[in-house]
Amino acid sequence: MMATRRALLKSGACALAAVAMPPRFLARVADAAEARGKVLVAVFQRGAVDGLSMVIPHGDPGYYASRTSIALARPRQGDADIALELDGFFALHPTLAPLLPLWRERTLAIVPACGSPDTTRSHFDAQDYMETGTPGVKSTPDGWLGRAAGVLPAGRVTPFRSVALGTQLPRILRGDAGAIALRSLDRFEVRTTTEVSTSKGFESLYQQGIQDLLHGTGRETFEAVKMLKSAGAARLTPANGAQYPRGRFGESLRQIAQLIRADVGLRIAFTDMEGWDTHVAQGAEQGQLANRLRDFGAGLAAFARDLGDRMSDVVVLTMSEFGRTVAENGNRGTDHGHATAMFVFGGSVRGGRLYGRWPGLAREQLFESRDLAVTTDFRTLFNEVATRHLAVPATAGLFPGWTPAAPLGLIG
Amino acid sequence: MSAWRGRLALGLLPLALVGCAAAREPAAATAERAAPVPDDAAALHVLQRVTYGPRPGDVARVRAVGVGAWLERQLDPDRIDDTAVEQALRALPTLTMSIADLQRDYPRLDPELQRKLASGEMTPRELREQYPTDKRPGRIVAELQTARMLRAVNSERQLQEVMVDFWFNHFNVFANKGEVRWYVTAYERDVIRPHALGRFPDLLRATARHPAMLYYLDNWLSVRPGYTVRTGPNQGRRAGLNENYARELLELHTLGVDGGYTQADVTEVARAFTGWSINRPRQDAHFVFRPGTHDVGEKRVLGYSIRAGGERDGEQILDLLAGHPTTARFIARKLVRRLVADEVPPALVERVATAYRTTGGDIRAMLRVIFAAPEFQAPAAAGAKIKKPSEFVVSATRAVGATVDARGAWALARATAEIGEGLYEAVPPTGHADRAEAWVNPGALLSRMNFALALADGRLPGVRSDLGTLVGDADRRQPRAVLEQLLTGLLHGRSSPQTRAVLIAQLDQPEITRLTADDRGPANTDVGKLAALVLGSPEFQRR
């Protein structure tokens, strides 16, 4: 952790120089090509989303055989209330309709059977493994996005290089490069009733002194506050008529878009969404899961719309710790399973198609006779996005102890 | 201290900055008196760990009784008079109500009213008249959050409060999942609280049978594979196992995720708990065992054969788990992490686990081992833990000697949520984290500073800080003297030279020190601003 903060301190000096003269700083950003580095937005569906309901394998007879009450009906031309056809074998959940234009524009790719080689069905462990990028190894101190932030090709380094929207810094962003967690851009400041010197007082308290987690974070905090204020990110309203769904997820994506558009040097953003652990009354076209998916799809689509042309620099990657049982359980829900579906869109993603082998839903094809098998190791997908989109050097070894497999080829 | 000496102190500031011995400063006498003598240090340390932080005068009180005697008193909360806080809690009627009464008096929105509102037959105002906000289910959770904060700030039974928080988090339920909001009051009151300093196996058994847990982890719906529903809206439907509770029972409540169980064990445990359900969940929800939905076959769990039959199957599993050495170690580790350090000393974990095994999971016995441990008392342990949001908020409130009523406690609960720890609002069964990395980040740190400002400025409704008592007889025209009192009162002399130097430098700010009209010297010190800086300092984030 100490090394972390020291590295940060160095980066902080650049940031401080940048904020000293706001107008020139902004002008410089506009013409510096490097300042518009590629951006990766990672979205974690915490609680294990049922991939089979997001991307429905209606062409697999095992799907309907295993799910008597929660299967979505086969798509029908012209019926928007039921599953939406993708390729004749897979269909999209109807509440994810806002993502369909991205699929048609060939910018949305789907990996339908992605997951971890580790077999744990513990939410906590599986999330940890997906965030550290080291399945089965608990001692990894940092996250794979945190490591990626440390090896990005040269570019502007600001306190906003890595940002998580939320009250806690997730494991995935921890690392020597440092990262910011914040819940709201509006409230990211010291609020006093009077003068500003109290803020300076707090700042000084963390300026000097020992190198530890608290002091390092404190220094980082005040650099970031100043930069954010001068960039005016919080004042940007959604562009292109984008409408974010109400609630934390929509708010998080809206603010990530603000940070991107304000050119504060954001390269890696993270947000998450809870409520996917549908053990009971999961629903099908409508119901509990559909309601979550509606926010999920609407949020992602609004984000793409808000950024408009800027999406050519941005890739959004969704993930979840594992999928759910192929068969529904005794309560019209699903229990913890194995592989799940992940989405990738934006940037130079070769979309409009699915990647990775479909393992099949016949009993003998299932993992441990109950779950969708993993045919794409999540590291294959994540590594490809990191190296091809963010240009993290392949030699950086983002995923210790793993030899990269052949890439899926989903990024052009 | 005279005026010129105060100014001289400011002049000598650079000395402090280069790390010169504090003894050179004119104010050294105060500073040295503030540095804790050994007895004070021990008293301070137990107050930081066993309570929600010292109030003014607490260190002296603990020292007067003796640390050992004071700890024993805390271990026996029923003998501590707590009438003042009990009195204050009467403002919160839901705390003592049964699940049945809560379901009746704080009902869900009538679908008919909802329809009328949607169709425009009824205005929102008319709805509020017929369905007042203080009679809605949200009120139940709000009162519970308020009560938790009220007790944390004001209760004399501080160890009990710390352990209630610890065990609730260990056996977490999310208050806003379905029916849980009507159950969670009873869950804390009847399950967590009575056993917080009791025996772990009793606590485990009580959680397993409570509607809050049965609902939160879905066990109430888990039935034997192939069961066909006989009555009700789902009549004729086939139902079966739900392994949610079984898995978390093993992973989070007892053995721990590395506890050596397999997926087959999870399924077998789920089979054993079929039939453990909730009777009349929307009326007077209570535990029921339904023999008709129970899987009667033999189960094999962790290599043992379970064939007690009926309700006894589940009980036998709980006995097996509560008596398992892996559970002892898992619970010991978690207690040590909370009370000693994030990086747990392994030898201490082993000793606490031994206490668990030899006493049948007596929580008091485990705590006594921890409190007596050299690892607990070591100087390195002092300040080793970063306060989690609730600990920060409550400790700051206690440190400034604030008076808090129910409205104030609600403000504290909201502040805690703003910093990231919504009470009863942790969605996953893991509850809230108990490690520094989870709580230290820029957004949360700013929220802490903003809370410190709001608290010290008296901007929190229902929270009245008593900064006057804290600075005592210090002359407000002597900013340095005021600061020394605050450092003593809030940090107990545990301020680093850097923090001290920065704060001394701040005394020059017009915001902190207002000068006389003729600019000849300090006229008044803004104690609130200065206190906020101390509460927002790195040292105050530790316990």
C-alpha cells in the first residue's frame, strides 16, 4: 500500500500543475491527442445474473426442458414484448431492447458462456476472483483493472485516471496506481457554510506526514476536488437527448459520462449494480429479473447515446461473478451456477455477433450436471479488452499465473 | 498561559515542523500532560475497542474503576443501569411491537389506493391523509436505524452495543427485502441482542428459526424435491430445494468459505432444512416446521450421516456446525479482526478458538481471552483499526459530548449511510466489511470531513454539541490554548507532530481566529471549526 501512495504522489504533482491555471489547462486537454486516451467502463452485476435470461438460447431444446415457468418464449417477428431475435439461436431479453440498436450497428458483442475456471459458488469468493483476476488465489492484493491502470501506455496522469462510482473502492481497482471512489460528483467537495480555508485546513492535515492509506487517500482527495471543480464536470447535462433511468445505476453511468466529456483524464471507470441473486420468483418476460434488466439496459443505452461519437474511444464491458443453475429451482428461481453472459460494446468492438463456443444445455453437456459450462475464461475476454482497447502491453501480465489463450477477436 | 507565550508558540512552529522535540515549545507543559500515561493509554485503548469511543471524562472513569473491573462490568450489561437511554427509546414505538402488530399498524400500500392514485381519483395529498408517512413500513426501519444510533451514542452498555453490531453483521439480513422490514425489529431484539454476549450455538440456532433469516435467505420456500403444492395460488405446482440458506450457513455463519465443505454438502444441508418455514408470513409470521415438505431421506454432511428425522435434521446440522473446530476458528478470527487488527495475529486466533471449543462457544469467554491478550494490549494495536463509518460518526458525536435525541440519532444514521454504511441496508449476506481498504477512499473521506464540520458547527438537527465543556476554561482569546484542549479532549494526546503543526498553522486563519477590532490580537477562537479539523484529522479516523 505504501508504494501505492508514493506512486500516486508523483502523479499528483502533474495533476496539481494542471489545475493551477484552469483555462489553459482545459485548452491543452483539447488539443492533446493523448488526453483523449481510450476509456474502459466496467460494469459488475453483483449477485450472479442469470445469463440464460439475458441472452436466451431459444435454439437449445435443453433451455425449455429445464425451465418450466421462467423460460422466455421463442421470439416472434414483430412482437416486442417477448424475447428479441439476435441470430436465430439466441435472443435478447425484451427489457434489453434499448441495446438492440447497438447490436444492429454491429458495435455490441456478446460472450454467452463466460466465467471463471474456479468452481466456487460463493458470491464473495467468485467476485473476488473476478476482480483480482486470479481465480482460486485469495492472496492477490490488487485488482486487474488496478494493475491495468499502472501499465497504461504513456499519457496524462490525473487523479481521475481510475474511478469507481460508489462509496467503496472495489477490489478490482485496487493497486499501486491508485483510484478514486466517489458517489456523487456534486457532493465531491468540502462543504462549509463560510470561507474556504477549512478545506485548506483539511488538505494540510493530509499533505504531510506518514505514508499510509489514510494520508495517501487524503492527498489524492484534494487534488481531485480541485481538478473536478475547474473542469466543471458536474455541470454537464446528458447530450443527444439521453435519458438515464432513475436510481443508483443510471446515476453512476451519467456521472461516468460527465467525467469522460469533461476530459479529466478518465481511462478506467467502474460501477456495479446489485439485485441479481434471483433465488425466488425470478420471472420471465416480466417480473423481478426483468425489472432489474430494464434499468440495466436503459442505463447502458443512455450512456452510449450520451457519449455519441465519443463512444469510439470507449468500451463498456459487463461482468457477473457466475451464472445460475440451468434448471429452475423449487421456487421459480435459480440457484448459483457457473457460466454467464457478458456484453462488450463501443470502441472498435466487432459487434453484431456472439463469441466463444456454446457448450449446450443437454445434461451431459452441463458443468457438474447442473450448470452452464464455461467455454470462455473471463481472463481471455478481459485481457483482450485491456490489451486491444486500452493498449495495455501484452507483456504486462495482467493476469498472473495465466498464459493468454487465443483472443476471441472481438476488438478490431 | 499568557498572550505573548501563545504567540511565541506560533513563532516556533518551524521547529515542530522539522521534527524538533516538542519539549522545546513553550506549550510543552500542556502537550506533555496530554500524552497518555500508561494507565491512561490502557484505558483509552479499551474505550476505543470496547465502546464507540470515549466521551469527555471516560478515560478518567475507566482508570478510576480499573481497566479489568471496568471490562468485567461491560461483560455483564444487565447490571449496568441504562434507564436514560431506555427512556429516550420510548420515542420509537415500533421497537417493542410484535411482528403481528407491525404488520397491522404499518401496512403495505393498499393496491386499491395505489390504483386510485394512478388513475387520478386521488391526489397525493389525499393519499398521505389516508396512508400517513409515519404509518408506512419504511418507518419501522427508520426507527430501528435511529435506535441503533441512539444506543451507540448514549448507552452505558457499550460492549453490548458493539457486539450487537458485530453479530447482526455476521448474521446479516437486508431490511428492504420483501417481508423482512416487518421482521427485522424482532430479529435484532429477540435474536441478536439477547445472545450478543451469550453462547454462539444459541445465537446460531435462534437465527436459523427466525422469520427474518428464513425469509432473507429463502429457506422458508425450500421444500423436498418433487413436492407438489397442495393449496393456495400455487396449487398443483411442483416445487423443490432452494440452497441459499444452506450455502450461507456454511460459508458465512459457521465454517467459513475455506471450511472444507463441498457443493454436495450444501445440497445435503438444504435437504435437511426443508420444511423450516414461516407460518402466516404476512400476519403474525412465526417459525413453523412443515413435515409434509420435509425431505425425509438420510443426508450426508461433512462425512456424517444425518437421519434424526423431521425438524431434528436441521437441529442436528446446527449442532454439528456449532461444535465444529473450523467454526470455532472462523468465529475467533472474525472477533479478533474486529477487536484487535485487520491482520489478525494467528496465535491469538488459536487461543480464542480454544476458548470457543472448551466453553461450548461462550462469547464472553472468547472476549476475555482477547482483552487479556498481549496482542490486544500491545502498543502496536493502539490505533491499528480504521473506524468504519458508524464508528467514526458515533465516536465523533461522543467525543464532543453531544446530546442526541431521536431526531439527532436519525441524522447520525443518515450521515453513516452517506459515508457508505447504511445500517440494515447491506444487501449481500456478507454484511458490511470490517477492513480499512473498504472504508478509505476519497469520496468517503470527504464525507467524513463534511460530517465533522456539520457536527462541530451544530448543523445536525437534534444533535447538540458541547464544545464549551470540551475546551473548559481555556481562554478563547488564546487560540493555542483552545487547540491544546481540543487535542487533549478529542485525540487524548495522540496527535502526530505533523497534525499538531498543521493545526497550529491553521490558527492564523481568520476563519479560526478572529482578531480584535484594532487588530492587536486574537479576540475569539472558532472552536467549532477547529474541532472539525481535529475530527477530520487522520488520527481521529483510527481507533
